[in-house]
Amino acid sequence: MSFDNATNPLLPLAGKKGLITGLANDKSIAYAVARALREQGAEIALTYQNEKTAKYTQPLAEALGARLFEKLDVTQPGSLEGVVQKCGETFGQIDFAIHSMAFCTADDLHGRVIDTSEAGFDSAMNISCHSFLRLAKALEPLMAEGGSLITMSYLGAERVVRNYGVMGIIKAALESAVRYMAYDLGPKGIRVFAVSPGPIMTRAASGIANFNQLLESDAVKAPLGRNVTIDEVGALTAFLCSPGSSGMTGQTIYVDAGAHIVA
């Protein structure tokens, strides 16, 4: 795929610059978001987690024409701040950032929530939620002209989803953080959103027990009669980075073929 048309000044995101975290492979939501943003004219920086994932993600970053491709491990002191500093040096300013990362140990994810270990809960909350707050704080000086901060959530934040366990609690905290961040950052023109896709078979989702059953049941109950695609998530996220969403902030926005409205 060529992104030569990204220089077209008529594209909705022409001249916009941003950071996208969480790229794992070409099936990941972060990849679809990056592709959608590039197609609409944005320049991007991408991150990878470690050297093991880099060999899969570097070719994707090159194909997308990413201006930066940096290692980001939010558990390592200074890693996030270092990536943001490089974004500032490369772009001067940042117009959007996509937080697409979550983690929970298998033992804590698959057990009862009351059995979650203290260390496991702290780790899941730090990586999946607090890192979004840290990202916003680090980027704030680079967003003097406003912009969009977007994270990824799931219906399990609002309702009990079987086998989602403690991650439902973490995502609920994340969605609450979106609202409070929107309130704090609104005066600076920085808008904050959570995008809540329906179940999609990504590498992260593969850790949820009986995930195929969840896919099938969601497709049956969804008003559109199907699951959503990563490209549909990418298109919505790109819209939230565009001028068309300038009057919106603080929302959790579902892209799940309507499944969340059905009991």
C-alpha cells in the first residue's frame, strides 16, 4: 500500500502529527489505526515493546512510512518520557496520541477477581491505565494547540463479561480516567476519548479463555449481525483525531456492530 497521497493538503489530517503505541502485528488494532491515520494524511511515530516484537513490527512501520519507530516499555523508568522527547524533537508538536496497550498475567486474568494478586493488579493497572495518564502528562507541552488523546477499552468495563475478569475493573478505571482527563485538559483544547471495540481476534485477545465463543455470541446478538473489523476501529479513531470531532470529548465510543445495546 502506498501512502504518497498523504501529502495531499485536502486530506482531513494533512499536516497532523501523532504517536501510536501498541503495534504488535498486522492484525493489531494499533496497525489499523496507524493505517487509517496515514491514509488521511497524518505523519506518525510508532512504538514496539521489545526486540522480539521488533522483527515483526519494523517492516510494518517502514511500509506505513513512520517517521519514528521507537522501543516503549512503560514498566521501565524514563522509557515513555524518552519516546515523547524524541517525538518532540522530530515533529515539534503533537496533534494526537493513541494508547493501545494492556497487560495482565494469565493467572490473574483467568481467576476470580477476588483472587487477583496484589502484584498482578498493580502491574495490570500500571501498564493498562496509569500509563495513559503518564502519556498525557508527557505530551501536554507538545499539544499547545490542542489535539486528541485516545485509548482502547472494552464492554467489560461496564458489564460483566465472562472470562474478562480483573481486566474489566482495569478498563473501568481507564474509562473513568478518560472523563477526568477530558475535564482537566479541556481548557487547553486537548480532547480525550476511549474507543470500545467489540471482540476482535488480536494477539491480546487470544489470552482470554473461550474467546471464539465470545466472538460468535457477539455476532449473533449484534444488531448488524456480525463482528466489527480492525479497519472499522481504525476509521473511528481517525475521525476522533480529525476536525469533524472537534466538539466532542470525554466519551467512551462503541464500535461493536451495536452489540452493547442488547441485554
